[in-house]
Amino acid sequence: MSGRLAFLYPEIALFVATCVVMVLGLSRTLKARKASAWVAGLGLVAAGVLAMASTPRMGQASCPISGFVYHDGLTPAMGQVVLAEMVPYVKVMIAGIGLLLLLTMAGTVDREDEARIAAGQAVFDPLRSNRAEFYAFVLFSLTGLMLTASADDLIWLFLALELTSLPTYIMVAISTARNRSREAAVKYFFLGALGAAIFLYGFALMYGGTGHTNLNAIAQHFREHGVSTLSMAGVLLAVFGLCFKIAAVPMHFYTPDVYEGAAPQVSGFLAFVPKTAGFVALLLIVGAVGWEYAGHSAGVTSLFAGDGMEPVKHAAGGRQLPELLRLTLWVIAALTMTVGNVLALLQSSVKRVLAYSSIAHSGYMLVGLIAGPVGSTFTTNGVSAILFYLAAYGVMNTGAFAVLAALERGRDAEGHVGEAESFDDLRGLCASRPMLGWVLVVCSLSLLGLPPLLGFFGKLPLFSVGIAAGEIPLVIVLGLNSAIAAYYYLRLAFTPLLDAKDEGSAAIQAAPFKGRAVAAALSAAGVLVLSLAGGWLMTKAAHAGAYYPSAPVKAESAPISDEPAPLPNDVHE
Amino acid sequence: MLDGLAHMLVTLGDGGALSSGIARAAAGADLIKLVPAITLGATAMCGVFAAMKVKSKLPAWFSVASLAACFGVVLAVFLGHDGTPRVAHAFDWINFSWTISENRASVTHDLVSNFAFYVDSLTLLWMLFVTGLAALIALYASEYMSHDVGAGYCRFFAAFNLFVFSMSCLVMGDNLLLTFLGWEGVGLCSYLLIGYYYTKDSAVAAGKKAFIMNRIGDLGFVLGLMSTYVAFGTLEYDRLFDLIGRGVDGAGQPITGTWVVQVIPFLFAIGAFGKSAQIFFYVWLPDAMEGPTPVSALIHAATMVTAGVFLIARLYPLFAADDAKLALSFVAWSGALTALWAATIEMAIFDIKRVMGYSTISQLGFMFAGLGLLTPTGAAYHTFTHAFFKATLFLGVGAVMHGFGGQLDLRRLSGVAWMRGFGLVGVAMLIGSINLSGVPGTAGFFSKDMILAQGFTTPGTTIWGAQAVGWILLVTAGMTAYYTFRTYFRVYVGPKEFTPGEDAHAHDDHHGHGHKEDFDPTTAEFDPHPPGAPMKVAIGLGMALTLLAAIPYFMGGHAARGEHAAPGGWVGGMVAHSSAAYNTPHEGFSFLGLTSHAAMYFISAGVGAVGLLIAAYLHGPKGWQGLWIGNRTEAATSRADALVPLLGRVVTFARNKWYVDEIYDFLIVKPLWVLSHVLYFIDQWVVDGLVNLFGAAPGMTGKAIRPTQNGELHGYAAWMAGGLAVVLLVVILVAT
Amino acid sequence: MLLAALILIPLLFGVLIAFAPDGRARTLAGLGTTLPLLLGAYVATTFDWTTGERMQLGPMEPAAWMKPLGITLSLGVDSVALLLVLLTLLLGPICVAASATAITTRVRTYYAWLLVLQAAMTGVFCARDLIVFYICFEFTLIPMFVLISLWGSTNRKKAAIKFFLFTFTGSVIALAGLVYVAWYATTTSGGKFAGWTFDIGVLESAARTMSAKQQAFVLLALMAGFAVKVPLFPVHTWLPLAHTEAPTAGSVILAGVLLKLGTYALYRFVLPFVPLAVVEYAPLIALLSIVGILYGGLVCWVQTDVKKLVAYSSVAHLGFCILGMFALNNTGLTGSILYMINHGLSTGALFLLIGMVYERHHTRSMKELGGLAKRMPVWATFMVFFVMASVGLPGLNGFVSEFLCLLGAFQASSAWGSGVWHSLGVQKGATPGDLGPWFAAVAGTGMIVAAMYLLIMVGRVVWGKLVLPHGHGADNHGHGHDVPAADSHATESTGGLPPDLTKREILTLLPLAALCLALGLYPKPVLMALQGPVSRTVSMYDEMLRNPRPGPAVEKSAAAERGAP
Amino acid sequence: MIGLTSLAQAAYPEPMAGATLAHYLAVSAIMFVLGLIGFLTRRNLIIMFLCTELMFQAAGIALVAFGRYHLNFHGQTFVVFILTVAAAEAAMALALIVLLFRRKESLDARSWEDLKG
């Protein structure tokens, strides 16, 4: 039993931290309330360390921190083995970028209350104070994310996904005092629920098709019996439902409105956390289906081959996804990239531009998903390309949103604090706020994929993996799209650097919360450091992407058999 | 290679000191390297003078001294020359080699063209009169250009020296590429010198026109040059002549009858015509008269225009290698037609300087006809004599123009020779005219006669229609005599009368005072400004040389060294020992028992006399000056005016130079202008349009998709459901 | 490590300038460019020119920069790359000196970006690793974008964005091609090269084994990227716009070096990587370049803006360069590489001269300027000198390379006696190939067109009556009034500069003039230096062109489905 | 006493005999589609939320049916978790709807449409 628990130490640590944070939130003294942020941070750090130290690995691996060598490798009973190495990498990434996001969250909800309490107009009322709750929501969402990573069962996956997204609905609702975040919350919640329902139904059909909810068992079943139509329908529905999480095309509609409505730091959070959850879940499900099917070179006929009900079989030496899944993903990826970039060209609000750019980046990552692990090296393994790109995107995007969060305009009509909205607010930022301005320049050029910066090193493996998998047209679409993206990223990068500040607009000041500027600086530093010395992260991603398609399902002593545990009073006639 | 460079640098400064070295025994061909060195040094010095804003005539004296030194060097080399061509190597230029392995054997190919000088008698012949005349004209120009001493002066002499440098490279080049360097160099200098009065738009346009027309010819030259390289694998004359001598190309295949001997000579002929202003390319020469007269005298009369003749003479073995002699026939015919064409124009126009320009074109036609009719000696000798008498004529015209404030219209000048200080000019013009029209006994007569006679001796089989060419030339000789003496009788003799030209006072707007409007030419207080001492000396020398040019005809060439006296005297000897040697066919028809040459003496003299008398009758003044048959009393009118209505449109056509300029403009310049406008339109709208379309495509698709993002929750849900439905449909499709 | 120093010094100075006070920016920039020039000179002396083809001066064991991606920080130059590096280093200080008085606003940013651009360009030529090349190749875009959009003239924003997007799209497609080659090299060679590598030497030998169809696709991708940079005919429309809007120094660098990135990339990547496809499509590319020559030339004729005229002339001139390169023989290739250097010198100088007039009269339209020889004799002399250099007057550098390119195209044809190769004594001057006399003849007319439009420009601007723009600072509007000769000494406001060239300006022009003359009169050392790398490339092509193509029946159609080697 | 397992195999008492897996799936599919259509057509926020709940339960039915088909309890364990999650969502949904109602005094989804473009 202790084997399975080893997976959960990070989540447990995080959960404990959440509880402590919520309790601290209720204390009367301001200092204790302020401490809740630090405790949250501590929790995340602990989770990160534990993830690195304790998560069981496939091979014999020594823990980088303590040098402690793990006992014998992972067994299917303990956790999913198809993409086992991914788990520690994802959790450490979540912890790292979660810290960055946490830094930006300071003062999102409790700014007026604390101000009034500090000014003595109001007395602290534990019932009404929601600072700690906000941190709790953040930590709950991150715990959900970590749980998604270590999921090895459909049920676990469903719960983890729900745990990740429910807190985000609330965070969006309470992120700013204005109506816009209420509207964003409405759209996000209802469409989110619809998305959840869809992928739940997908899970149900997958269970129906295979008879198991355990991912290893499902993988084993697909390997032996092939993917029957029912399970294919289930997989497609699941993929569609998860498209909502990563904001892929048919499900992307909520993204611009929600990112614009919510506060910049919450949008930054939304740009990373659900996207990572979505991609991890996709990797798990598509990993279960496997990349060993007859290549699409066998022509589209294989799509409609057979008398329908006959399952699509594994092909010896096959390197692609089942044709139907590959085509669906291909269409989704191409549309996502194009729609994301094309609509971003027209936006005047910075947050909407970043929203569409996050859609586009999901499209780029889908290329890695379609190509899958063609080889084992970093340049020919789609999974590692995605994992590296997620980390890179997380750092770049958080930097951009942190800059927006760190800026604000004077109080508008209803007395609410105005945000830095349009491009005109950013004019001459490098002159007025050099540090923030340059962070925005670095992050947007990196998002553009300009060579010396991190974004390019994220896109390069996607190029090479796409070519290695023979998806040349998709790579060309990827190339053209990053060229289209160049237009609005250039605008984003060079409005602060080049355009002179026009005196007309209201003065842009820095938000009183130092944490946001620190987060921006950290992420820019991250981009620069990773683009110069990203090699180690790439090696980590390469290991994390290790794909074990036919891991031996060892007959373990206490098999999680699929027939019900015999009931005590079961009598066999 | 480095020592060659050092050697050139050493001689840079001491142009003058060298003259003492002439007496030294000829140091062989290496001495010839001094000529380009000195001229390049002089150009640099003029540049320095310009930078130092020298206000005196120093650049002029420096140029005259250095050009004289060059003449001395050439003379020294000539004296020491024993007839065998030798190469003087200065330094490597475009010279690299590479090895290519062809089926196991590695063959080294190379492209060798160095700054080296091929000295044979043809080169020396040409260099003699080029450097000689250059020194003479530099002396003349020192005074002619005196009124804009200062920056302009230095610029003039810098270009002058650069011209002589380029001409020397052209003539003495040991490979076709160096010749081409000289070729374009002289084109550049003619561009700079024609456009010397750069404030006059007509001068700038003329310069541009000259350079571009030359460039068109140069394209022919370059293509010929490249074909030679491809055919023979080399550009150097000595290796080239050796291969042609053996009748094989670079790869050892025989070349007779192949494209090598048919196409390449044509290309070089086109190049030659471009430079020497022949049949289709002559339009730039009359406009080149915009430049100052010394320029016209040197470049557009004596030296540059003969470059074409020199090129064909130099590559004569190639031209002659073709049995059918197609290229030579083409050269002969184009020469004859050009001569005739130019002659017709000269008879009609009034500008005495342009008359001289057209006469140069016509005489060049003679020279090319000579080359075409297999008498390189005749052509060379005619070039030799023509250089001198045409230079003298131009110097005379220059003195008149200088004296009368730019007046060049023969209807406004008369009796110039009798005016104070213009006596020498009158005599010079007389001598020049009798040479040009081929009055017997003069050098011009002998040289022209060799070509005319050859027309009737070369059998029609070798050169297609040789007789017809001969007849055309004969008629042209007559017309030449007429138009030469037409100007002489109208301008230099007869009653003294003149009206100064329009830039009488302003001389040149350098002085920047006195607008043109307030000077009206009729005020009589303007007195003609006679040529000064340097001009007089130059004209005198020119006159002397013209007269002396007849002597080489009789010198018998290198008879002294035991070879049989080649026909054409000294020049014949020189040509015989050079690459242009060719045993010209001798037996022609015999007329009244005389050989063709002897007969031609009388026939051409007769034709010349006829032309002279007609000119005297139509244009000659009253009394002895008009040979008692003319009756002109004043400058403006003459008997010829009566002929105009008879000839009707022909005269107006001729006077407007047969509208050739307009035809070119209409056929080539206008369509190109329209084409480029169309291309620019295409570039802006079609090519750029397409690019912008690609640029705007994402934006447009964005606008198309944008309505889906209308903010309504249900809209979004509908789209999501739509997507779901599509997927389920596909699954069902697969299932059944 | 010298090469790394050449790249890092300008980069460091660039960063230093960004933080230094405004006043010292120019001195630091001067230092940041002259230091690498001196170092470059030293590098040139230590470089062993005789074995020019060997990659030298790179770090002994290239440090792996990003091992999983297979990127190694390997630098190295052969004689071609070193010559282009020297050209870049030479233009650096000249640009800094030229923009002393031109740039008055945001001086620090200007010089910082200028130096970063300098570093990136040097990096391109020194890179021995595909991705290091690509990084520097892309990174030249940002500084140029900033230079154009901040210090350009009227519609600089549009020009800058068009410049960036046009080149960026092309180079992204080129990246796809390069990664395809890298993938092909590592996977199909049975992992012979320990995992992924982007090293150019390794890829070169592997890429040749690609099938003809694969090579055709890779050629298409690479051409899409690099033809945009060289402006080859159909994709050249960004150049005139970028040039007219760029500041003087920007134009000099754009014409002097940035265009050479394209041609260098063609030489370094297209020729060695996809020989079969190059042989097959050489006539098409040569045709495009000839169209470029004539089209560019004729369009120059109707321009009224001097800078746009010189920009279109660059399109025409680089047409020659590409024609020479795709003649695939020794003369052509040597000529085309020499052309890159010569064009950089002469056109760079022309832009300097135009910039000097612009500083004084704030107009570039030929309607408003005329007869400047009267007021600016020194400027006029330089102008005529450099116009003659770019027209290709023998004796100056333009001619040497133009002639070699033409000769290369002329002789590269099987028309010179097909079937003659097999005998040992091949026609001395001819080489196998698919171009021929007609290509050279039509391109030759380009020489005439070049003379036409450049002389017309000189005729209007330098010679003729003195015409100066109306008021000072009025950008190209209306007509220029005809300055009566009398008051030519009137102190026309010339932007605070003396009417004719100052000593500084002459100093910027003199080295270029000296080089033009030296390369024109004595190009032998450069020519011999180029023989190493050129003959290595050409011997490969010569081998391929020489053996008869399969399917003797129909020459052309056989070429279409040429089997995999 | 009939063992639970025998219930699984033996034929159902007469009235239930005809109900095979397909029937349950049909019911579940119909409920899912109804929920979807309800979500799209109804304007009232609460009704829309109920429609999503309907879709959740549809999944539940499918799971139970499959559980029965595959004779294992994974399906039903899944349903239990679905119920808990649906409950959590319901709580959150109502809290959100109260928040929205207090703002806009109306439950109509069309009142929340100012973020667009």
C-alpha cells in the first residue's frame, strides 16, 4: 500500500498547507493573515521537493536532492506506467510555476477590506475576509493539477480535473470587483460544466468499451483487443471535453472573454493551470490508446476500413495514432493555431491578445501530441517536446501577465482600480518603468519564438518531432502561424520599447504589491537563463517523455482484477 | 610582380628627367611600361592640384611635359624595336587557376589577364601618333581652357591624362581584358570631357548618350571576348595568335568553317563600330562636339574613334581566318555605307564643328572599308594621316570658335583668314582641307588612294561586292572634297564679316556675371580674340606634321633590313611586322596599262578636283579667292541657296541628320521608357500587391471569424455542440 | 576563440552603451566597432589563406550548448566567410562615423542596437552549427526593425513591419527545410552520428544522399527563406521600401551586409546540401536572376527617389551575383563571392553619399536636387567614382566580379560542343552546365541598363544646373527652385553642415574608395584565396554535371525524373 | 435464495427480460442530448445548470449499465464520485447564480454579454 501512497506525498503536503492557510486566514492579527501567503509558498516548495524525492520511477533513479536511491521500480499496480516518468517532472514544474503564480496573486481580493481595516473604518470580520480562501483556492487548484499528473485511473482523473477547475471558477468570479469578472465567471462556469459533462461521457464510453477504468488496464486492453468503435467514440469525446481545458478550437470561445474579464494574475493562472491539466490528461488518455497504429501513409482508407465495428488493431512497427484520432487531432491543431493567431491580430486589448496567443500555443503543443514519441531523443519525442514547451510557455506567459498585473490605472467611475488594458497604456513603458517594460519585451519576443530566446528552443523540437513523424504539412502550418503571430507579438514587444508615451492617457502607476513585479522579474530571468542554459531542462524533459507502450503487466500478487471482490456471503451454485 | 609595381612607382615623379634617357640605347620593351605609369601619375597629380585648389596653369604644363615624356619613351622603344612582338609584364590583374579532375586526369584551367603590354610595330605605330598628338593638343588646350583656370582646369587635365592612360592600355594591352579596360576607360574619359561644361544640360545629355552608346558597343566586345575565352581558353594575344596561326582552337579542334571564325569576328566588329561611331552607332559623335574643342580634336577625331580600327587590325588573323571572309565583307560594306551616309549629312549642315565631326565618321568609314578590303596597311596609313590633318582642322575650328565667342555657323563668318592674328589658322585650315579632300601630293591623298585602289583590286569573290564598295568610296571621296571646301570657301576666304557667338562675353558662366539677355550680338564693339601663342604653336606643329605625314609613304619601311619593301612605305613595313599583317592581293584591273594603284592616283585626283570646283562655284567668294568662278559677296548667302528648292525635301532631311536620332528615340528609347513605367506599375501593384495580399490574408480571415466571438454564452455553447456533433457524426460514419 | 571575441566585443559594448550616458554613446560605439576591426585584421593575418577551404579558427572542441537538441557552439570560417566577416567589420566603424550628425534623438538606443546588429551579422558568417547560424540570421531582424522604425522617414512603421514579417516568414520555412535535412541526416544514417547534430560539416555529407524529390522540396524550402533575403526577383518588394525608410547607416548595413546573408546562406546551405536539385533548377534560378537584373534596372529608370533607385539597383546587381553562383563553375562562383564584397563596398558608399545630401537638404527626390557638383565638388567626385564602380567600369572592383559572373554564365553550357567532355582536352574555356551564351548575352544587356539608370541619376543630381529644395527641412514636396548661378554662395541652410563634405565624411568614404580601386586593379590575392572553397564545391558539381544524365533519349525530360543517386 | 451473481446472469423476471445494454445506452444518450439541447435553448441560468446536471446523470446511467455489462463495480464507484462532484458543482453554481442575480436582478443569460470581439 505504501507504494501507491508514495505518489501522493506532494499532494498531501500541499493539502496540509492549504488547511493551515485557511486557518491562518481567520486570525485577527494582520501579520498572521499576511503569513498565509508565505505558508502557501512553503507548501508549494515542500510539494515540489517531495515530488522530486519520493515519486516512484520506472528505472532505478536516485533522488537529485537526497541522493536516496529508490527501491525497485514502479509496478502497474502502483500507478500508470505508460508515461510514468512524466509524473515527477510535471509536479516539479507545477510547483515551480505555481510559486510564480502565487507571487502574482497578492492583494487580488482583499485589497479594499485590508485598506479599510488598516484605515480603521472597519473591524476584521472573519466571516467576510476571503484573502486566505483565495490562496486556498489557488492551492486546491494546484493540488488538483498534481493529482491529474499522478492519475492512473479514469475516476481519479475525473476527480482531479474537477478539483483543478472548480476553484478557478470562483477565483475568476471574485478576482475583480467589477461586473466583467462576474460575466467571465458565468461564461467560464457554464461552458466548463458543459465541457466536463462531455469528457465525463467520454470516460463512460471508454469504460464501456474496455471494461476497466484503470489506465494501465485500458492500455493493456487496447493492446490486446484494439480500439473498438465504442472506445474510439469515448476517446474522441474525452479528447473533445479536454479541448475545453486547453482551449482548443471548437471549445476555445470562452478564453478571450474570461481572460479579459478576470484580473491579469488570474488570467495568467488560467493560461497555465487548466492548460497543463488538459495536456496531462490528454497525454494519459492518448498514451493509453498508444502510438503504435498503422501509419497514415496507408492512406485515409484505413479510416473507414473494416466493417465498422471491427476494432482498429495495433500494427507491428506502426508509429501513428489510430487514423481517426490522428485526423481529429490534426484538424483541431491546425484550426487552433490558425484561429488563435488570426483573431489575435485584430485585438486592441492586451489581455485578449494574450488570450488568443494562449489558444495558438495550445495548437502548437497539439503538434507534439499528434507526432507522439517517434524516437527516444528530445528532438524526436513529441511527449518531451510538449512537456518542455509547457514549462517554457508557463514561464513566458506568467511573465507577460505578471507585468499586466503589476500595472494599474487610477480609480475609474465606480471607484474600482483600473487595469492596464489597451496597447496605448503600454506605450513608452520601457521609458517609464524600465524593468517591467523590458520584461514584457523579453517575454513577448520569447513567445514569438525569436531564436536566441526560450520560445524558439520550445518550438524547435516541435518542428523536428513533426518532421520526424512525417507531418510535414502540419509543420508548415506551424511555421506560417508563428510568422502570423510575429505581427502582434512585435506590436506587444515594441509598443513599450519604441512608441513614445502620449500624454493624453491616464498615468500608469505600479500596483502597490511588490510580489507581482518580483514575479515578472523572476519569469524574465527564467526565460533568459533557460534560453542560455536550457540544456538540463531539456534532458529532464527527454527523460520525462519516456514512453513505455508495452510495459509488462506483471501478474502481481493482489491483482486489481476486474471482477468484483467476492462478497463475504457469496454462494456459488 | 611586385618589382613591376615598384618600377612604376619610381618613375611616377620624374616625368621630365626621363627625356635625357632617350639617347640611351633602347632598353627593350620594358620601357613601354613607363607610358601608363607616367599618365596615371599625371592624373593623380592633377587630382592633387585640384585638392590643393591650384589657380595657375601648372596642371597644363605638367600634363604637356608628361605627355611629351611619354612620346619620348614610345620613340625610344620604337627605335630599339626589331619587329618581333615582345610582352612587358607590369603586374598580375585577373589571374587565377583551378584544377578540375576530368576522368582521372586533373586538368588545370586558368583565366589569365595581367597588366602586361604587348609591344609590336602596330602598337608602336598607334602609340606614336596618340602620344604625339596628345602632347600637341595638351599644349593647345592649356590656352584654350585658360578662362576657367582652377578646379575645372585640373578636372580637365586629370581626365585628359586618364584618357591617354586608357588609350595606352587599349592599344598596348597584352590581353583582350586589358584592351577592354582601355576600351571602357576611354569611354569614361569621353563622358567626363564631353560633359565638361556640366552646367549646360545639352553637354551632360551628350556625355550620357556617348557613354551609353559606347556601352552598347562594348556588350558586343564583351561577348566576343567571352567567346574567344571559351573557344581558345585564353585571352592573351600571343597565345591567341599562336593558336590561330596553327588553325586550331583551345582543344585542338580545327576552327576553319566553325562558329569560332564566323561569329566571334562579328561580335568584335560590333564592338569596334560602337566605339568608332559606325553605321548604327554614330549618333553620339556629333553630339560629342558639345565638349571643348581640344577634346573633340584629340578624342573624337584622332585617337579614341580609331580604337575600333585598331581592334580589328589587332585581331586581323582572327578576321582573316574565315575562308568566306563574311565578317570582313560586313566591315567593308558598313564602312562604305557609313562614309556615304555621313558625307550626305555634312553637305547640308551649317555648324562647322559638326561638319568636322561627320567628316571624322566618314573618314572612319574609309578606314573600315580599307580593313574590309584586305588592306590593313591602307587603313593604318589612312588612320595615321587622318589623325594629323583632322586634329589640325579641329584645332583651327577651335581657334575660330575661341576667337568669335563660340560662333560656329558658317553663314555668319566669312574671310576669317584675312583677320588680324588668324592668318596661321587660315593656312592651317587650307592644308587640312586639301589633305581631307585628297588633293594629289598630300598625305591624305596617298592614304585614301590606297583604300580606293584596293576597292578595285580585291577580287569580288574573296570580299563580296568589293567593286561596289570601291565605287561608293569613290563617290564619297568626291563629296568629301565638296563639303570640305564648302566650309573653307564660306568661312576662311571671302569678304571679312563676322557676328560673335552668343556666349561672347560670358565665355563661360563660371565667371557668373552678366546674364545672357542683356548682350545683343549686333553691337559691333566686340573684336575677335585671336589665338594666343600656345595655340599658334600647336596649330603650326599640327600643320607641319600633316605635311610630313606624306613622307612615310615613300620611306619604304624596313627595306634597310633586307626585307623587300612592303607596299605602303614605312607604315606598310610596320603593319607587315605586326599581327595585322596580310598579303593584300595586288593584281587588280589594269586601266590604260597602269596598275590599279597608279590608275587610282589619277581617278581620285580627278574626282577630288571636281568636288573642289563645285564647292568653289557654289560657295566661293568673288575674285581670285573663289578661283574666279565663285560669286559670293557676303557671309550669309551663296549660290548653293538656289539649289535648295530644287532638291526639296532631301535637303531638309539631310539637315536634320535624316532624323536618325528621332528614329532611335522613337524605336528604342520611348518603348523602353513606357516598358519601365509599366514594370514599375507591376512592381508596385502586382508583385507588391500579391505580397500585401498574403500579408493581409490572416487579417481578413480574422475579420471573417470574429463574429463567432459575439460574447453570447449560448452562441459559444452552440459552436461547442456543433463541434461535438461533427465528431459524433464521423464516429457513426466509421461505425457503419 | 578569436571568432567568439569578434562576436562578443560588439555585443558587450552594445549592452555597455545602453547603460552609459548619452554623450559617451558615440565614442563607445566607435570603440566597439574599431576594436573588432583591428582584431579582424589580426585574424586575417593568422588565417591560412592557402588552404582556404578548411574551417579554421574555431574552438578546438566545440562546446555542446544544448546537448539534447544537438546544438554545438562551433564557430569556424573558411576564406569565403572570413572575407565577408572582414567586410562587416569594415562597415561597422564607417556606419558609426556616418551617423554622427545624422542621429540626434535616442542616441544611446541607436548605437546599442547598431552594435548588436554588428555582432549578429558576424555571428552569421562564423557559425558552423545550423542553429547557431539560424539564431544569428534571425537576430539581425530585431535591430534592423528598431533602426528602421525609430529613425526612418515618413512611413517607417509599415516598412519596418513589412521587412520583419517578409523575412521572418521566409526564414521560418527555411528552418523547416534545415530541420528536415538534420532529421534525414541522423535518422537515415542509422544513427551514425551519435544522436541529433546540427553541425554543418556532418549534415553536408549526409544531405547529398537524399533522393531527387526530397532534395527538390528542401531546395524549395531553403530558397523560400534565403531568396527573400537576397532579394531575388519575385520576393524583392520589401527592399526598396526598407531602404527608403532606413536611416543612412541602416541602409549602408542593409545593402552592405544583410543582403549578403542571403547569398552567403545560398552558398553555404543550398549548394552543398541539395546538389541534384540545384543542378536541375539552376536554369530556373538563373532565369529569375536575369529577370531581376533587367526588371530592377528598368524600374530604376523611372524612380524619382534616389534611395529607391539605388535600392532597385541592388536588386539588379545581386541578380548578377546569383547568376554567377548558379553557373556552378569556378569562374562564376568566384565572381559571385567577389560580387558580394564589391557590392557591399560600392553600394554602401552610394548610400553614404545619399545620406550626406539628405542630412544637408532633407530630400531625396531627384526633382528637388540638381547640379550639386557646383556646391559640393568633393562629394561629386566621390559620387561619380562610386557610380562608376557600381556600373562596372573596368579598373574598379565592380567590373572584376561582374565580368567573372557573366563569363561563368557564358561558359557554363553543354552547347559548347556537347559530348566534347569525354575527350581529355575539354574545350579549354567551357564548363558543363545548363546556362549558356544566351543567359550571359541577356544579362549583358543588364550592364547597359545599369549604365543608363545610374548615369541618368548622376546626370540629374550631380551635373546640370544647381537646383536645391525650397525651404529647409520640407520633405520631398513640390518643386525645387532653380538657384540662380549668382547667389550660389548664398548660405543655404544645410542642416548645420558645411555645403561640401567635412573631414569626417571624407574619412568614411576614403577607405571604401581605396578598396574599390585596389580590388579593381589588383584582385589577385582575393581571387586566389577564394579558389580553395570554390573549387571544393565546384568539383562536386563538375563531377555531377559531367557524367551524362540517365535516359539519353530526351535530355530535359530525363532530368525531370532523375533517379535517386 | 438467489445469489447476487446469479441475478446478473439469469434471465430477468419476465417484464424486465427485454432490457439489454442497448436500451440503457439509448436512455443515457437521450438524456445526454436532452441536457445538451436544454442547455442551448433555455435562457434561465438555473435551468441551464440543471441541464448540465442532467448530462452528468446521463453519464452515470451509462456507467451503471456498462458496470452491469462488464460485471464489475468500477462503473458504480465512478457514479458515486460523479454524484459527489455534481453536488459540489451544484453548491458552487447556486452561490454563483445568487452572486449574479444580486448584480443584474435577472437570471437571463443574455444579460451577461458585454465582453465580446
